[in-house]
Amino acid sequence: MPQHHRLEPNVPWVEVVATDEDWDAADPQLLTSMLGQLLLIRAFEEHVLDLARSGLVHGPAHSSIGQEGGAVGSILPLTSADTVNGSHRGHHQFLAKALAYVEPKGIDPTRDFSPEVREVLLRTLAEICGLDRGFSHGRGGSMHLRWKEAGAIGTNAIVGGGVPFAAGSAWAHRRAGQGAVAVTYFGDGAANIGSTLETLNLAAAWRLPLCFFVENNRYAVSTGVEEVTAEPRLSARGPGFGVASWKVDGMDVLAVHLAMREALRHMRAGEGPAVIEADVYRYFHQNGPFPGSAFGYRTREEEQQWRARDPIEQLSGHLVRRGLLDRADIDAAVARAARLMTGIGDVLLEPLPGGKPGQRRIRPAEWPDPGYAHVGVRGDLGEFADARLADRDTFTGELAEQKFIDAVAGVMARRMSTDPSIVVLGEDVHRLNGGTNGATRGLKDAFPDRVLGTPISENAFTGLAGGLASDGRHRPVAELMYADFMWVAADQLFNQIAKARHMYGGADAMPLVLRSKVAMGTGYGSQHSMDPAGIFATAPGWRVVAPSTPFDYVGLMNSALRCEDPVVVLEHVDLYASTGEGPVDDLDYCIPVGRAAVRRAGSRLTVLTYLAMTSYVLRAVESLGVDAEVIDLRWLDRASLDWDTIGASVRKTNNVLIAEQGPVGTSYGGWLADEIQRRLFDWLDQPVQRVTGGEASPSISKVLERAAIAMEDEVAAKLAEMAAY
């Protein structure tokens, strides 16, 4: 018979229950401040639902009515230096943090509310209504609330999407060494999603001061928590990752407060992350002013049972029992909060002209200017005003033949030595003498605390890099070992990092560099070979750069690291071992954003290309003796393309070929050909021609891989065809 030894987690997992003795010992000012916040948030949410019922909220209104105790109880123990982010149901979290910021000594519900409190509520309501005076000028709406000054670093519409960003904030706090923590709020649905679990593991491995606060309201839209997990006590996730965990009744605001104080002591002592699960209940459906019972997935009896445990009523009962307030005081405070919201609504609304009595509309002056719609997708590049710009024709330093990969490692070492904010992270970047290709060679020894080898968890560490960049104290350089892995991290790359600047109003920078390699021709097959340029060109927010020489790599990486927008730097495995001219000592110049390079002058054909395909094109042109002008695009995104150089060449040659290696389905040249024909149609003698790979992704077989991608032979064939046109 085998022996069985019971295993126990290495960290505590406890339930916190507030007793009458705890209520009696609680500071009266704390309790009255809790009531002030709860009443304001409840009145605010009720006003939002009234507006939604009247059709005055464009988009969803995810009410937090019933769940306020979890937010207020957990945020009041925080300091102004601590940061929070949350989910699509985040009004209460955002307001609790913002109200605590403007009233750090607490809110007295028996007195008139301050102008600062009124301004927070006004700007938040305006944001939810999509109005210009909102925190993000109406772009964020109900689900994307951010006020970084207050430590509210963004609510998020993607389930679990904001959790990795909070890890970035926590890493920055730990690095600063001032004891601040981050709290990420999410619901029972997000407790099962990959980005949350990846981040839970990473935070535990790196001992980040990050609290995973689970608002278990029992329903992900209409699906009950017991339907989707065998362990509905969601705080059980923590011990499995070595994370200390607390469970608490979220309808009991003091119990939440006590649990958070314990978790804060744990995190501020450097003991790593914490999980708090608060059992709460949303009184209304996922969205809008109707109860869940109206949609049939829960009963009125269940809703009544939870309403009987309302956090405001529980707190009010203890305040009356202790003689701190009487019922008249509380009723007056409720009315005061409601009047405040009515007055705030009157600022934004006016009677509907010609409408029925009581019908209202948004005041026209409150709407944002339609011209603002696309402002802030990217920055204005003002950060380059004092940059030392140079290109091959203006560079005055010494040049020598060098390997491409040496330029990659050399410029990163130089920048890290001059800029202590740069942090490099990715899988194996700290091992193997510089990662899998030597790109980070020597960096771990020189900068041991700023070169971070990550778990295999692309969502977590890519999102953490996004959180670092958004925090503003660091410039992360994240490496995805192969470009195909971008699909694993797609939410963080395209929903979070790419959209953050614009979504939150257009002003905040996102200085992140993403390095990744294209490995066509290496035999790594369909899932390690893609060229992502065509995908990134369709993603607003990203700048895309594709160096093809050692000299270019240095100048383009310097520009990427200076840029306040996210920049993906594409590298081709074929180039790593290649040699070319590169700087010997001067590694500090920037190649201007948006400048292509004419690699060969010509007058009959214009060939546009990038990365390793550039050398194949040049060889094909030389072998045929075609009078072609070859332009290495270098910057590939819509905002950074060098239309001056492209346009001048096309007006001269009247013929265009776009040459790339990758499959036709994700082709970069597809949209570029369309744009050229729209801009330069009158100068074209024939349609824009293209060389791409086939439909299939490259496969392992050397013969089949070669048949799937484009190289010198395919370019030569197309050039000969065009020359005979």
C-alpha cells in the first residue's frame, strides 16, 4: 500500500470576519468616512442608471450598486502613492480612489460635500456620458476610467486585460523602494482567464507588491460561478501559486478594510503579492437598469437575500448602535448625496427642445469637438526636438564592418548605461550569453536588476511592460522570442498597449519597445516564422521599424527608445550573422522617424522593400541589370512612412513593385499598394505589382519552406515581367 502524506500550501489562506468587537473598536472617523464614500458612490450609480434609462448614456452602464463595500473598504487603507486599476465594472473602484485622493482626511456625510468632491463626480459622470470635460475627454466612457494623478491607472473593458498592467505598476513601486503597492480589481470571470493566472504566477515569482482583489459577484454576465469552476472559492487560486490569500464578506465594509490592512502589511513588508476574494453582489444585470431576475438567470428571492445584507445598511446599523449617527442624520446624508448628483446632472443636461416635460438632452457645448476623434493615436514626436539626428550620408563618426547582431547588443548596452530607466525583459534574455541569438549579450552582468528573465507567459510579461511604460518611470524593452508569439500576447499588444494613449485621452505617453524576430528560412516551421508587419500596420498606435543594416539598427533603435509611442522593432534571423558598416564608437545618433533609405538609385522601376528582403532585391536587380530604384522603407507604420521619398521615386519611374517574404494573407504590401494607388495613381503606368510568399505559412521541410516564401528568384521573375511591360 502506498503511503499518503497530506500536502499543505506554503502560504496562509484565511477568511476574515469582522466581529462586533471590531466594529466597536473602529475609529469613528473611519466609519463615517466609509459611509460618506458609500453614499456618494451609490447616489452616483443610481444617477447613471437614470440617465441610461433615458437613453443619455451612449454605450454600456455597468452598475456597481451592491458592490460598493468591496471598493470602499479596500481603498481607504491605501495611500496616495498606491495605484489601482479595475475591470469594466469599475465606477466604484475609480470613485473610491479619486474621492480618497481629493479628501485624504475622509468625507463627513453630515456636512456639505466639498467642491473637490463635486468636481470628481462631475468629471466622472461626464466621462461616462462621453463628454469633453471627462477625465479622458469622453473617449473612455464607462469602462475606461483613468486619473493617474489620483493613482487610478485605468479600468478596462477586456476581462482580465488590465491585470498585467497592474503588475507593471507594482514592479515600478518595488523598484522605487518607497513602500507603495498596486491593487488590481477583477471579477469571478477574470479569475479563470489566462492573463490573470499568468500574472498571478509572475507576481509571485518576482514577489511584487500587487494585490489581486477578486470581486466575486457570482455571475459572469449570466453564467454562475459554480458552472465554470470546481472551486468557487476563488481565493483558492492564490495558494496554488504561493500567494497569501484572504477571503472576506464584501458586503461588510469593515471586514474588507481589516483584510486589506493585513494584506498591505504583508506586501509592504516585501513578502510578495496577495489575493483578496470579496463576496459581493451586483443588484442589477450585467448592464443597464434591470435586475438579473428580469433575464431569468437568478431569482428574486436570491436578490432579496443579498439586498438584505446591503453594505450601506450594515454600516448604518453599526453607526446608530454606537451612537455615532442617528437615522435622521443618515437619511439627511442620503438626501444630500442625491441632491448633489441632481445638481451635477443639471450642469450636463438641459430640457429637450420640443420634447415632453421631463425629457432632457446633453447640452451641446459639453460634447467633444469631432475633430478630436483621431488626435492622440500617436504622439507628435516632440521628444525628438533635441535629438542628435544622423543618417548614413550625414554621419561623421568612424565606421567599420561588423556583425548585425553585435550592433543589436552594442546599442542596447550603450543605452542602458546612459539611461537607468530602461528595463529589458523576456524569455531567456538573462541566459545563453544574450538570449537565443545573442541580442542581450553582456546586459545581465552589467545591469543585473534591469534585465529580467520571464516565465513563458507572453500575456503577463508583455502587459507588465505596458504597465511599466504607462507608469512613466521606466522604458521597457520587451522581447518576444518569435513574432508568432505576438498572437499569444495579442490582447496586451493590440487592445491594451496600442490603444492606451488614445483611449485615455491622448496625452499620456506609452514609451515601450517590443523586439521580435522573423525566422523565415530557418526551418522552424509554421508557428515560428511569421512576418507581423502587415498585422501591425493595421493596428492604430504602434510604430513599426525594420532595420536591415548594422548602421541602421543603431540609429533606429535609438529612435525607438526615445519615442513616446510604442515601437515594434522587427529583426530577421537572416540578418543576425550578416555584416555591414556600423559605428565603431558613436552609438548615440538617431535616424529620423519616417525616413526611408534609397539603397540603389534608378529611373525605370521603384522597388519598395524592408528587412532581409532588401538584400534579395538588390541581388536580383544587379543580376538582371534592371534600372530599378530600391527603397528600404525602414519605418513601416502608416504614420511614419516616408511618402516624400516614395512619391519622388514613383513620379520618376512610374512603376512600383512591393517585395516582401511573408504569406499573401497577412501581407504588408496589400494595404501599401492600395495607398500608393490612391495617392499616386496619375503617375503609374501599370498597377502596383507585388512579390509575396504563398498562402501557406512556411513549414519544416526545407523544400516546402522555400516554396512558401519569396526570395531573390521571385523578385527577379517579377522584375523581368515588369521591365517587359
